[in-house]
Amino acid sequence: MSRMRKAKESVRAWLAAADWRTHLPALAEGGMTNIGPLMSLLLHDPLTMHKSAVALGATCQAIALREPEKARNVVRRYMWHLSEESGNIGWGIPEAFAETLVASPLLAKEFQRILITYVIDLGKEDNYCDNDILRRSCYWACGRVAQANAEATRSWGGWLAKGLSDGDFLCRGMAAWALSFMPADLMTVPLLTQLARDERGEVCTLFDGEALYVRSPAQLAQETLTCWQC
């Protein structure tokens, strides 16, 4: 068995354990050695992908404390995977990007402004993610960062509100979820209300830090409206 494959299997076993979070410090201690295996696991099932994203965040934070430029290069690697030039579809990359920004204040300060650009369509050459399925992850990633640092992401509200009119129905749901971490906006309430009435049988899959759960876009819109009324 190759060294890379052996490392990948070890990392996967740790993340599959019931106490997977207790293994995060050891993964982080491995530094750059574990980046490759963790990124390869982003392509696995959704739960493994999310756990790998969390582990990447913890690992990048540890690297940033010791060798900041190497940590920056990992984030630049995320950005490359999300670019058209890479020729890849960056499955799991928005989630990893978000968890890395949540874990590392240094990287958040330098790269947080980039994340929101993946859901901003200016109609010209930009970072907008035009793959509907991947864009759902981009909305989730914006919500995850906002959940962790609402003050630093207050300016994102208007762009996330535009997501309520996204051509992809599940993107609307993810945008509604992300908006729950934004200050209430009366101008956005009509769009949320409209979405809350639109039941189509489709569901968004989200991660609460331990497990996956599903909600319809209508449920997510209603939950945000309820949150804004609190």
C-alpha cells in the first residue's frame, strides 16, 4: 500500500470514529502531511466530506500558527479548485474553505472577502460559481462563516438576499439558511415569505457540526423569518 493511500485510510478511520473530534489535534499536528489525504476525502460521502472540511480547518489553523505562508497556499489551492482554469469541479472545497476561515483568524482576515464572491453574479468575468450544485455549497459556506462571525459578515446580507431569487431552487434554500445569521432586513422579508410558501418536495442537506440533516427551502425560509422575529 502506498504511503499516500495508507495515510488516507488512517485519516478516514479517525474521522469515521464516534469521537472523531478528539482526533482533530493529532490531525492538525500532522500539518501539511495531512492536507493531501484530507482533501481527497472531500470527494467521499457528504458526512465524510464535512468532517474532512472541519479537519482541514483545524489543520490549517495549526499550520498558520507555525508557517503562515504554507497555510495561505492551502487556501489558494481551494481558490484554484474553484476557478474555471483548474478544469475541476471543486466538490467539498467551499465547505473546506469555510471551516478553514472559521478556524483561523489570520486566514479569515486575509481571505474572507473572497468567499462571498462565489455567489455574486456581476455578469462578467468574476468568481461567481455557475455550477448549481456546487453553488449550493458556496451558500452553505457563507452561512457557516457568518454563523461563526456575524459581525465580520454583516455586509453579506444584500448579496445573500439575491440568492433567494437564484435559478436553482435548492440554492434559494441555502441562501435562506445563510440569511438566518444576518441582521433582519425588512426588504428581504417578502422574498423569504414567498419561499416559505413554496413546497416542492426538494430538500437541502446541511451539517450541524456532528451530523447531516435535511430541510426544505420552505422550512429554511420560515426558520429564518422566525429567527428574525426573535
